[in-house]
Amino acid sequence: MSRAVVSPFLLFFAALFCAFAPSARSQEAERVSIRGSNTLAHALVPEVAQSWLRDIGYTDIRVVKPRPTLTEIHASRDGQPLVVEIGASDSAQGFADLIEGRAQVAMMTRRPNAAELDAGWQLGDLGNQDQEFVIALDGVAVVVNRNNPIARLSFEQLRAAFSGRSRQWRELGGAAGQVHLHLDSSAGAVRDLMNEKVMRGAAFAEAQLHGNARELIAAVGADPLAIGLIPIGEHYGAASKPVAIADGGRAIAPTRTEVLSEDYPLSRRLYLYGGQMMGALSRSFALYAMTRGGQRAVARSGHLAVTLIPGRARPTALGPADYRQAVENAVRLPLSLRFNFNGAGEGGVAASVYDSRSLRDLDRLRAFMQLPANRGRRLLVIGFADVSAGSTMAAMMMSNDRADLVAQELVSRGLKVQQARGMGTALTVAGARDPAARYRNERVEVWLL
């Protein structure tokens, strides 16, 4: 008797559960967890993430900040919710989170070091373009008053000035007067990059602090003895000017082409990293960041997008006579193709001869040359070598090999190369003391004819 009564009730509740269970599951938000560098987490990745969600059909997009170090972007598509979690910490923590599975994507302002690569061996080849994504560039410009005769400074001189070791302009090659330091109190990325590349453990000396870069530039323009640091991309103003910077090689001004080519020494890449088993959504996001839409979002966030928009043809007084003659009527494209012959850029092992950005630059170059305005135009390819090649003859042979390698790659993609040649160790961008000197110096320029 009891069995006949209980059975209908069990069937009723089972049916009720089945009816509501799909609805409950449909409301469980899928999550994409992105963690790491505060530089990327602050504005860049949230801007790219919102653009990505819009472009793949998500609606009801809203930004929530449960705590200062966490940004959540909520959206839905076809009734299915999605949350993109962007956790701000630092590059090391982001990579640790990737290893431990707490993140699908790590945000980093540098490549993983040797110890991190060993710890994350299970993630796969982090130097290839399927797992390493150069999402943007940033950098620091050193500005002085336009009446200051200083035109160039070395890393050593910058360290001496901003640590307070050199307090007189004469010690830096300038005129008489005390050095007046200016810093933007809100520009954490500027200090981070300076600490990483220039200060090397030295503390910043006391400086006049400003609330933003515009205030700093105005102060430098009003003070003939001032020197300040601003993010790349800020306008210098009529009364201030940028200084060319040397890192053991030639002094390089922070022009758009020199920064995008990564020849300017106070610049760096901003990376996304994923494991070899990245999920479909996290991979979709990382790949979207490489597209035109993603790079437009990068630019909106205030960072430098990795694009192939060339500048104007300008005469150059740099390099040997045959170099100047070769590029006389050409326009430098804003890239320098670099290689993995010395590991995955600065460390590790990679499957491709080219580093991940160079592979994408080759694709960008093909698309650029297919534009109606560029059809039928030819390219000039110029290779450079590092002094580690040994003799002058060996360096010249190596630079020719690199130029020929790139020329063959371009021809295989249907592009026309008029000339490919090497210039040996001319126009080095990094000195021997830089651990990445070979990687930076051993490069190939591409010019549009």
C-alpha cells in the first residue's frame, strides 16, 4: 500500500527537478579568469575584453569591481551568462596562477624567466604564437626643457640623475645648473619600467610630484633645469622635448617607428600567456586581442597598439654610406623582425625561427602590402648582427643570412622584395652588458619602396 502511494510522489518530484534543473544550470555563469600585471589589468585588458564580448555577440555588458584588485565584466548571449575576471597583482603572480590553474590567461610585462619556465613546463612551448600574445607596447620618454642643450642620455646617466648621484647638469654633459627631477605620482608603469631597465636597485631621489603627465610636461616646459619621465604617447608640448636614450648602442629617440620596432631601449612588450590546453573562450579572447578590433581597443586604453602604419620618408644620417644610400627613397616600416636562435627571445625554447611577434608581423605585412595603395610596391630588407658573431666578416655573413631568410619568407607570401642585404654590426641598439643584446641587435628592418 505504501509503495503505491510513495511512487507517484517520487515521480512528481523527479519530474519537477528535471524541469527546473536545466534552467538553473543555464544561469551558472561561465568564467574566464585573467590574472597578473596591474599595468594590463588597470585599463588595457578590461577595454579589450569588453570589445571582444561585443564583437562576438554578447549583450548586457557591465563592469563590476568586487574589490580594488578585481574587475569583473558580466555579459550574456542567448540567455547564457559569462563573467570575465581580471585580477590585478604582478607578472610573477599571474604566471604562478596560470601554472596552478587559477587563471586561463596570465598578464605579464615581461617574458617568463628560466625558473618560471621550469616550474611551468607542463604549460608547453610558451614562446610560440599559439601561447604567447604580444598585446601592446609601452615605454617611457625622458623629457627636458626645449632650451636644454642635452639631446641624448645613456642608461648610466639616467640612473645617476634619478638616483640623485648626479645633481648638476654639467655632470650629464649639459650647461651649469642643478638638475630638477619631476615624476608623475600616478604613473606606476613608468616607475616599474625604469626600475626594471635603468635603476637596477637604486632608489629614486626626491622629486617634484605631479598628478598626471600633462602637469609634469607643463612644469618641465616652465623650468630650463627640469627633467621628467612620462609614458610614451603623451604629447610633449611646445616648451619641452624628448631625449634620445642609449643602452650601450646608438642613442635612439622615442619616435613612433623606433618604439614600435622596439629599437628604442625604454620600451617593452605587454604579454598575454596561455597554456597549451587553453579553453575555447580564453583562446578566443587572446586571439581577438591580435586583431584590428582588439588593437583599436588597446589604443583606446591609452597603450601603444602593435600596428603597421608607417611614418613619412625621412633622410637619415645614421649608419654607413651604403645603408644611407639604400634607404634614401624608402619608408621604414614600424617593426624589427627578431629571432629565436638564442632561445625563445630572451630565454627558453621555441619551435619557430621567428619570435611570436615577428610571426604576426609577417602576417600583418602581407595584409598591409595587399592594400590597394601598396599593390605593386616592393620591399627592401636589411639585416643586422650582434658583436657576439665574432669577426667583422662573420657578422656581415650572419646579417646577410638573416636578411635572406626574411626575404625568402616574404617572397613565399607573395610579396616583392627588391633587395636583401646585411649591414653587419652597424647601428647596434644594445651594448654587450645587456643580457638580451644578441636578441635585440640581431634583427631585420623592412623598408617600403
